[in-house]
Amino acid sequence: MAANQTVVTWGWGFLIAYFVLIGALGYVAYRKTSTQDDYATARGGFGFLALAFAYAATTASGSTFMGIPALAYAEGFKAGYYAMIYPIGIYLGVLLVARITKKVGDRFGSQSVPDFLGDRFQSPLVRLLAASIGLFLIFYIMAQITAAGFVFESILGVDYGLGIWIAGGLLLLYLTAGGSYADILTDAVQGAIMVAITVLIVFMFVTGWGVDGGSMSAVNAALEPSMQWDTHLSSDNATFSSWWAIFLLFIAHIGFTALPHLGNKFFAIKSTQYMKKFLTITAVIGMTLPLMFLGGVLAAAQGIQVQNPDSVIPVLFVQNLHPIVAAFLGVAILSAIISTADGIIISMSQIFANDLYRKTYVPWKGGDPEGEAVNQRALWISRIATVVITVVAVAAVITPPEFLAILLWVGIGGIIASTGGPYLVGTFWENTSKTAAITAMVVAFSVYFVIHLGPQAGLYEGWYPYNENPFAASGIGFIVSCVVTLAVSRFTEPLPDGHLNDVFGTDRGARADGGRPEPIESDD
Amino acid sequence: MNVLQILSITTVAFLAFVAIWITRLEDYIEGRGTREYDAADEQPESGAD
């Protein structure tokens, strides 16, 4: 699309201001980052409000601000079942696991979700398996970078190929120095901006902006019958093919909490005593942001034509709002994309620095993973891995990949299916065994591969809708993961009582010195 | 019911569940684990560790 010149000019102005703001926040974060634990988790570094905005911003990726509105533009109101059901699943999962992840993570010094699982189950193999599957998150980063490239093209008139490198440079500007502090600090600001955009979109929809009649009913009437709000399902679309498929979409997203870039955020809250306020606020924000789907519905009602449906929200802004406002909102959408990419990059860097090096390689060689030299080396690995992961992700999408969605769900679906069961069941049931966790990870990932990845790779046709619908397939994988975890735990030896006491007993504080957890006064 | 009405009901229901969880269930679940293992701490060594 040819970008409006005024929008382009102001867009560059806002982009430069955004660079300065993010760079300044990155510097603040750098001043706070002196250890590997700081870089990996920003442990105890944030209050509930900043973290609630950051968590919601990280969860609502480029998909919420571009992919879901694009789906609504094509499918109409029924896209709302994806938009508004997925956060219910995610934040239900958050309610279930947040407190114990924070408590146990601090107690054992866990620096990532794979690390947390390894500590919870006293198993280097669990940590290694979870970390290995986490490497597929590179495709998630690639998807975000691709989305950023399209925003640069739509709003700023920048060639996609240049846009993705600018996005990569922006990420490196603050992540390399500031790690998790920079990630959460910038995400909190970006989250606030995203809420403002969503409120604007809801206002435009409710007032029937640009549609004759000026109301929600007028928007509905302007749509094709198959897109109107009385049409709930579509046999042509695997995501909305049945109520069962929509239910599985909900189930799959409960396990979404196991994704490393979301689970590691819990370590950053100051104390478990702030957890209730954090949960309340992040759930409300998280349920607000997906209302962006209404923008796609409005664009369809207005008859807006786009070459690439993913660009529908930027185009909606350009065609309906003052160019200065449109330019600002375009840069804000970019911030939404960046806010997810940064979290994934940090969590991936910890797979190398913490899960594979500090907690696997060092003990294997007989070293002390808590030693000062090891921690400093891990910090450097974190920073180098951040650069390498970002450059690789950008280089991989120089040509927008045709099968990115498939690759994306190798990572997301694989993690949900494999680690979702051990993570959630292990949180609530003390007798969850190490053998059960390992078995569930292998079996559930295999099931997910058979029903979704195999057909997607063209190996065989598979079963509809699981062969085409990653949410339904992940939902089945997650159910299998939970059932196998429960079933195998019944017939295998639970972990030692002393370890379970350390995990589930009264708060004993962090284990920063590497010693065994010591009792301290409760922070509740 | 149309899509928006169904989504409004599910959203309000979920937020109500969040409120109940925050005010009631979380303390109960947290207390359950604490009670169980604190009670175990007070008993003589089992030798299982």
C-alpha cells in the first residue's frame, strides 16, 4: 500500500521519539543489571502495576494487534471467539500457577520455566527436555519480526527488508544491556500504550465510525451475512468449525502459561504478597487488549480493501484518523509487536545461559552452578545469545516465510503439549512424580506431532480439524499431558518428602547463595 | 444470542471467577500446602529425605 506522506513524516518523528524513550529505559535497566539472575529474571524488581501491564503486553503479541483483526476482517464477529476466549484460557492458567512459580522459583533460584520444572521435579532431564523444546520459540520471534516489517511498510513506507532490520536493531538497543529489567520496563510502557489504542478501537466500533447509521447494529448490518453476529461457526474455517474446536482453543491456552517468556515474568514481582493485585489487574488488562478484533470487524463494515489482511488496523487508522494520530498509532502497534519479541528473546537466551550452560553443563563437569565465575560467564552468554538469536531471527525472515505459522506452532503447541501437564499438575498435586513428568512430556509432544505437525509437514492427511487447527491439536496435547502426568504419578514413586516440603511448605525465601532454603518470616 | 452477547457473558463470568479466586480460593489452596507440610515439619523425622 502507498503510505500517506504526512503519516510517513510524522511516523518517523514518533519512531525516533520511541527509540529515545526505549533507549533511555534500556539504560535505566542496564544500571540495575549486574548479575546473571538480574539479566534472566529481574527477580523481585517490580511492583504489581508495572508487571501487570508488562505481562499483558507480552501475552498480547503481534497476533492480537494484527493477526486477530485480520481474522475478524475476513470472518466477521465469530473471530471474537478466538480473540476473547484465548485470554480466558491464559489468565486462568496464570491464576493456577503464578504464586507457586514465584514462591518455588525464588526459593530454588530458578531462572526460567525449564529451570523451574527441573527444580520442581529434581530432574536435569526435565530441564533439558523443556529447554530443548523451547528452542523452537525462534519461530515465534521470527513471526513477530515479520509482523514488525509489515507495520514499517504500512505506516512508514519503509521497505519490508529494511523494516525487519530496524526492528532487530531496536530490540538489541535495550535488551543486550538491560536483559529482563529492560524487557519488563519497556513492556510496561508499551502495555499502557496498547490499552489506549484498544480503548480507541472500541470507541470507534461502538459509535459505528465511518459506517452509515453510526452504531454497532449499523456495523453488523454492513457486513456480509456469513460475517454478522448471528453466525457463530464456519465449516470452512478449522478454528470455528465446531463448538468443540472453540472449547479446545480455550483448553490449549490454559497451557500457554507454560511458555518460557510468560512464566519467567512471575519471578520479577517484589513479593508473593503483591500477587493478588497483580493477578487482578493483569487479568482485566489481558481481557481488554483482544477487543482489537472489533477493529477488523469495523474495517470490513467500512469496505476497506487491503492487499495484506495483517495490515488492516494500520490501514484503518490511516483512512479514518488524522494523519498525525494514525502515525502515532502505527508506531504504537509496532511497540505491541516488539513487547512480545523482547520477552521471547530474553527467555530463549536463558535456555543457553542458564538451562544448558549453568544448570546442565557446569554440574556435568563437576562445577558449582552458583559460583561467581560461572554466573559472570552465564551473564555474558546471555548477552551474546541475545544478539545471536535476534540476528538469526531477522535474517531468517528476509523473505517472509510461507510456512511461518506452521513453524510457529511447532514451538508454541509443542511447549503447551509437553510441559503444560507437568507444570499445572505439578503445581497442585505434590505426588506428581519425576517419571510422570518425563513420560508426559514425551507422550504429549508425540501426540501433538501425530495429529498436527505430521499432517502440516505433508507426511499424511491426518484428521480434521486437528490437522489444520493448531489450537485444537494443542488442546488435545495439553489434555493428554495432564492425564499422563496424573496417571503415571499413581504408579511411580513420588519425590522425597524433604524436597516436597521445600517446594510446598511455608515460605523460606530465595536461595541466592546456593545453600539449602532457610526459614524466614513469611512475606504474606 | 449473538456473538457479542455470548462473549460479554463469558467475559463477565470469568472476571467474577477471578474475583472469587483472589478473595477465597487462592488463600485456601496456599494454606492447604502450608498446613500439610508445616504439620509434617512438627512430627519426628520420617527418614524419607
